[in-house]
Amino acid sequence: MFFNFRYPIVLFLLSFVGIMLGLVFKILHWPGASLTIGSMIMVQAISILWLIIILIKGKN
């Protein structure tokens, strides 16, 4: 069952890296920082919902 958790967790971690990149853009006042941070927060929310669905469905 661990393999079902792999994809949402990897997606969550990659979006966390994306948020850190967006924060660096924000500190350096580069364009696109808010868009990067906002989109990565949405990706994190989707990955959390995906993980919750996997937990609720359980093992078939």
C-alpha cells in the first residue's frame, strides 16, 4: 500500500520546492513570484486531497 502514497507525497514535496523558489523570486523582486507561490499552494492542496482520498478508500 506504500506505493499508493508515493505520487501524492512526491508531488507535495516538489511543490514545496516550488514554493521555496517562489519565495526566492519574491525576495529578489523578480516577476512571476506571486504566480509561482499561488500555483504551488494549489498543487499542494490537490496533493493533500489526493492523499486523503487514498486513505479513505483504503485497500481494495
